[in-house]
Amino acid sequence: MSSAKNPQALEGATARRRDLGARLRPLAPWLLGLALVLVFGNALVAAARRNLANRAFLIAAMSDAAAEATPLADLAAGSAFQARALAAIARRQGRADEALRQLTADLAADPAQLTRFEACRQFVAQGQTAEAKAFCGLAAATTPYWLAQGIAADESGRAADAIVYFDLARTADPNLLAAWERLGRAYFHAQRYAEVTAVYEHLLQVQPRPLADTFDQLAAAYTALGRPADARAVLESGLAQHPFQRELQLALADNARAAGDLDEADTWYARLLAQQPDDAYAWARRGELALQGGRAEAAMVYLEQATALEPTAVGYWLSLAAAAAAAGELERATTAYEQSIALRPDDVSALLSAARFFGEAGQVGRARALYERILSLEPDNGPALDALAGSVVGSPTP
């Protein structure tokens, strides 16, 4: 009998518990709120007081009409938040100096550096870069903003702005190598080579393993400043750390070539081509170097390699044509000039080179046709007019 009643008793107890749970469920949020008040009561009260204290500042700063109607003398900042609100009101009233005064008056309670950040933005907006750097020095929390602004300016072609922002980024966080690297490149593109050297010399000291780009850009800056020996030294140092870096080897070849040492330049091109035999640019540069040194036959060999690797490069075909003409290989020169014209039929420079060659080779009809083609593209082209006026044949080379 008792065993028959037990299931009914259990079912009844379960039903009562479900009913109690259903009644208590709507009270859960209130119970949770009460628990939070008991645990965080003082902090919540403090937050509520801050919100009430900030209300007047927020209302005044939210619209132009409210800001213009708010006498700043009636409000005194009691926190960093309120200082930023007063600065916003001052800006809406056109009082930039007052905005800066509010932002820089008291930074003691600015743990997130938001007020300092706003002050630096204000300095930059007013073109006071030096003041911004002094005020935001070592303010690392502001660095991501300056770096992002610099990248955006750089990508949109605003070089001067990019330099300002990257400079601020490296000032805010001197250990951020990315800011130094981008600043160096921005200086380089702006051709401010003295600043380039300062930045990259610093990077050579602090980068755990300096990038190949650091050596390359620093050497280019030294070259622009008329310091070829320093350029060579830094390139050789870079190549010791990056022995297969193409740009460094090309730069060393250019350095030797500028110094008049054609043999050393050729050695660098040969070294690069031993590592990268499919480098058309290196073959072409080696060919141009050989032609410069009076080795027309060698130049042809190198330039044949360049045109085989990049058959659409007009400049390589023109160089090959010049080398073949210098070597007395007129048929090969003719073929090379024809190929350059086929690739770029409206290139006046290529047409002029071919016309001069054909005129000097006695192919008067072809030369005349090319000069006329040039005049159809550029009616005032002086060399073409002079050549036709001299009847091409027997005239001095235009």
C-alpha cells in the first residue's frame, strides 16, 4: 500500500517545486540586482554620482547651439572627462586656445591618457607639431592612432602629414621599430636625406637584425648626400648579413659604376647573376655597362639574355639595338629596332632612336617614314623637323 502511494507523493512534490520555480523566475533579475548592490554598492553609487555630475557637461557639448549658449565660466572641470567636455565646448565656440587650456590644465587623473591624447590632436590640428611631440612624448597609449593616421596619409600621397604622424608615433613609443621604419621611408620619399640617415642609423643600432631595406635606404641617402664611401660601407655590411639580397648587390654595382670602377661593377652583376640567372634587369644592366666600357660584343650577349627573359621590355630591345650597331651587326640592330617599334609604335623616344639608326645606315626611306610618324604624334618635334629639313641622308645625326 505504501509502495503504491510513494510515486504519487513524489509526483506531487515535483509539481510543487516546479510551481515555486515558475513564481520565483520573474524575480531573478531583481535578486541579481540586489546581490550586485550588496557587493558593489559603493562603486555603483560613485558611478551614478559621476554620471549626474557629468550630465551638464555632456548636454552642453552635444550640439553647437548648446555649446554656444554655455558660458564656460559657469562650469569648472572636476575630472578629466569634464575637461574634455569643456574643451569640446570651447572648440565649438571657436576658442582653440581655451580648449587647449582645459585639456592641459590638470592631467593627474588621466590614467588612460585620453585627455593628453585630445590635447595632442588639438596641437596637431593647429600645426603645433613641436608642442604635440613635447606633450605626447612617451604617451605610448596614443601610438596606434598616430601610426594609423600616418599609414593613411602615406597611402593617400600626403607625405608631409605622414611624416608628422610617424614622428609622433615614434615619439610616443620610442621602442616601436615600425614607427621608425615608416618614418625613414617617408623621409626618403620626401628626399629629406639628412633625416633619413638619422633614422636609419638609429635603426642599425636598435634592430636585433637590421632589415636589408635599412641598409639599402641608408646607402641611398648617403649617396644623395655625396657620401659614396659611407654608402659602400653600409651596403657591404648589409650584404654580410643578407648575402642573397638582390637590391644590395645592385646598389653596390651602381656605387662602383658611379665611382668609375666598371670592372668592380661588372663583378657585382656577375655575382648576382650567378645566384639569380633569370634576372633580366641584371643582364640588361651588365649589358649597358659593357657597352659603356666599349665591349659591344659582350654587351650584345648580355642584352640578348635580357630580351629573352623579358621580351616585352622595350628598353632592353633599344639597348640591344645600340649594342649591335656599335658592334657592326647592322642586321641584328635592325631587327631589335623593329621589335621595339612593334612593341611601342607611339613611343617617340623609340621612334627617334630607330630613325637615327636607319638614317645613318643609309636606309633613307625607312628613316623618313619614322620621322614623319614622329611628326604625326608631335608636330613640333625638333629632331624630326631638323632631320627632314636636312633630307635625312648625309645630314648630321639629329
